[in-house]
Amino acid sequence: MAGDSIFDKDCRECPRLATFLDDVNERYPDYYCRPVPPFGAPDARFLIVGLAPGMHGANRTGRPFTGDHAGILLYQMLHKYGFGSRDHSAAADDDLTLIDCRITNAVKCLPPDNKPVGAEINTCNAFLANELQTLPQGSVVMALGGIAHRAIIKALGMRQADFKFGHAALHDVEFFQLLDSYHCSRYNTNTRRLTAEMFDAIFAKARELLDN
């Protein structure tokens, strides 16, 4: 189990996810197919929390939001606002560095159909809770989507009813501020539920909060 750690590369606590990863690894032997570690600065004041690794993205490369559509806009914004050394993430072993920023997921393993069940979110929540406790006072946490938002609130032991998810909603929680955004998934960007302009405004707000 998580203990005091923020990640366990050998975790197999969720039987459905562990079995699924084994099956995917048989089909794609070159894929990473393990719990995906957080990526970025260990002392970051800006933490981005996604949902879970994507089949042909982080599950393939071993780095969050790397190798699939969801990461394209994210890494562009990170670079634009001074959180990334360049505007794209090519592979887990490239020379990209994140500056005062780290990316993690509410669920560290690839779920079938990109949909973790409640028990899996709850099991992985201890890692997220431990990671949140490493943040310095005055940090900003960005939740990409409602599941990530609710996982953060659960990790803090707070009442969901007191912190409703909404795009661009800002919440004061304990020692950091929680900033919500729709997830930068292909579905959301293709349907324009999330536009580049909307995502840009979220990052501008995060930059402003950290700078002030």
C-alpha cells in the first residue's frame, strides 16, 4: 500500500487494473504498462492532477500526458507560461524539464475504457494524499476534470458538497488553492467544450496566483 509514498512502480493493489495492464502488455510488449510516476519538479508549487494514463499515451511512454492528443495542448501551455523548457513532450527520456511544476494522476494505472471505478480511485487516493502534503504553502493545484477534482477533495478529507467542480472555479483548500479546468482530452477539445482560449485563461490564472 501507499504508506507515506507518493508512488509505487510495483503496485498491484487493484486486481482489475493489474490484470488489464498484463493483457495490454501482451498485446503491446514495447509499452510501459506499469503505474505511471509523477513527472516534474519535486519541490513544485504548481501541481496538475489528471485522471489516469491513456492507453497509447502515458501507458505507452511512462510519462503523464506524453504520446497522445491530450498532452499536446497541455505542454504548449506549460511552455507558454514558463512551466516547461519546451512546448512538447516527446518521450520519457527526452530533455524536457518542468519548472516549479509537476504532473500527476488521480489513478496511476491505465483503466479499461479510460474509466476507473470508485474502488480504484479510492485505493490510489493515498498516493495523491501523500503527494498533496509535499506541496509548499501557497501552492496551486489544477484539477483536470471532475474525477481529479473529487479525488483531491477526498485526499484532503473534506466534504465534496463544499467544493463543487466547475471550469475555472477556484477553491481555497488548506494550504493551497485548487483551480478547476475541463480535461484537455481529445473529446473535450474536438467538441469545443474546452477551447485553446479557455485553457490558456486557466494557465494565465495559475501563473497569476503563483506570482502574487
